Amino acid sequence: MTTVRSMVLALSCLFSTVGVGQEPIKVLIAVDMEGVTGVVTAEQLGPAGFEYQRFREFMTDEALAAVAGAREAGATEILVVDSHGNGQNLLIDRFPPEVRIIRSWPRPLGMVAGLDSSFAAVVFIGYHSGTTNRHGVRAHTMSSANITSLKVNGEEVSESGWGAMIAGTFGVPVVAISGDEAAVGELLVRIPGAEGAIVKQSISFHSANTMTPAAGQALIRERVREGVRKRGSISPVSPPSTEPVTVDITFKNYRPAEVLAYLPMFERPTSHSIQFTVKDMLAASQVFEFVGDYEIGLSP
Ligand SMILES: [Zn+2]
């Protein structure tokens, strides 16, 4: 018993900075890359791009700025989720030792993996606008190659909206977001009290008027600090966990909808889309991740 208790104590000391008698304040920071300061094209976004290695550093610095802001607002435990591309972008040796980091895919909750109702707040860093938005650098939802629309209960949702609904199912509010003006605008329409750090103004899909990395990081730190500080006044997003959700996914190509509709759980309202209803956003997320990840040749 004593051994177990001292082990638990040692573990909690390792992973948090919470003091004796103090409630832990857990913050999840999901980090994407298209909305990072200065990002405009694929050259910054993946290992094949000539600027990728440099922009991994900027992405990491923005995540670190968010960590710093969250800690200044009282966060005692921080989980950072690498939610772009291969999920292996963040330079993990640059984070403070008490931070935990989720890497790679697949994962049932996708971009907000690791989230549960013990968290006090969620922060989105480096986010971009959704695929049906006419504005925003690299506007897309989950997969620019494969998906042209994602709806929950008939309403178009972007990655921030989808993540906010998963968080809402756990009763956790999204308190801050960084990205271009289109990405920030989408979340603030949904969550008026959240803080937005607009680090660039989009000009087109592949062009923006951007801040410098240092200026972007300073803004992120400030807005995240403010968002986490006022987390108690920001409402978690509906739909509530008690009501089923209906999801529509429209594919760029014909065959995913055709083949998925063989499964009785899927309707096929149009040639390129499927529709399904499940008990909550957590189940919806699992189905969505399955649709994106499954292929018969999966190995190992
Ligand atoms: Zn994304």
C-alpha cells in the first residue's frame, strides 16, 4: 500500500507541477502546421519540402509558447498532441520534462487524442480553415486529397469545430486558437469567448501576409495565457454527450462512398457521400478515423 502510494506520488511529481492540496489543471494543446506563422505552401509542411526542417522548429516554438502561456495561467499538467501530417513533426527534446507528447497515428480521437473529462481546457495551435471556407491558407478538412465536406447534424464543421465538439462531449472548452484570420474566425463564431491569435492574413490558398515567427510566438503565448485564465467562463461546445449525432462525409472520389455504403450503418445520400448516426462525438470520431485509416493491406 505504502509502496503503491509513494509510487503514485513519485509519478505525479514526475508528470506535473501540482502542489499538495492543489487541484490539477490539465490542458491539452493540439498542434497542426498549416496555421503556423509563415506557412504558405507544401514546402513547409512535409519532409519533402525544402523548408520543412526549419518550420518544424517554428511549429515546436509555437507549441512551446502555448505551453508557457498555459503554465502562466496556472496549468499544472500539459499534454501536447502532434496532429499534423505524419504526427512526428514536433521536436520533442525541446519540451520541458513534465510535458507529455502524443505522436503518430492512428488514434481513435484523432487530433485531440488523449483528451478526457479530467482536462480543464483545450488549445488549438497552427490550425487552418475548413474545406468549404472560401478563405484561408491551405483550407481543408482532415484530408485535402480525399474529403470535400464534413458535417455534424447538417452543419459544416472544420477541424477546429470537430475537435471542439469532441472536447464538448467531455465537458471541456476550447479556450484559444492560433492560425490565419479564417481559421481563427471559424472557431470564434462557434465559441465567442475563446481567444484567437491571428499570426497571418491569408491572401489566397498559397499566400499570406505573415508575422515573423518571434512575433507570432509572443502573440500565441499571450492569447493562450488569457484563454486558459478565463476557461471557467467559456462554454464547452454542443452537441451534448447525451444526444446522438449524424455525420455526413463527402469524398472527392466516387468509390469510397460506393464501397462504404455496403455496410448497413452507412446511408449514401449522394454519389460521393455517406451518412451515419452514432451515440456521440466520441463514437463519431472513431468511425471517422476508421474511414480514413482502414485499408486491407494494412501491415504490420
Ligand atoms: Zn489540419
